[in-house]
Amino acid sequence: MPLGRTNYLFLGIGVAVIALSYSIMYLENSAKGFFSLNIAPVTLVGAYAWILFALLYRKRT
């Protein structure tokens, strides 16, 4: 199996952060809001990088 339990856990965390970021941007309902301009870009880039890390992660043997 190419992905283990840890990989799926990391993937779930990344997807949850992405969903939470987009949800907060939707609830803020402003393109020029504080979260939309300052916080969301950082969290989204970090979450996408985390998903890439989750796909490439392997335990050391």
C-alpha cells in the first residue's frame, strides 16, 4: 500500500485547514476583509504544501 495511516491523517488535516479557510472567507463576505487579505493566503499555501508533504511522507526504517 503506497500510503499509510499517517499519510491519510496528514491529508485529512490539510483538507480540513483548506475547508476551514475557505469557509471563514465565505462567512466574512468581504473581498477586502482582514482574513481574506492577510490570513487566508498564508493558511491556504501552507495547507497545500502540507498536502504535498503528506503525499511524499514515508517513515524511516
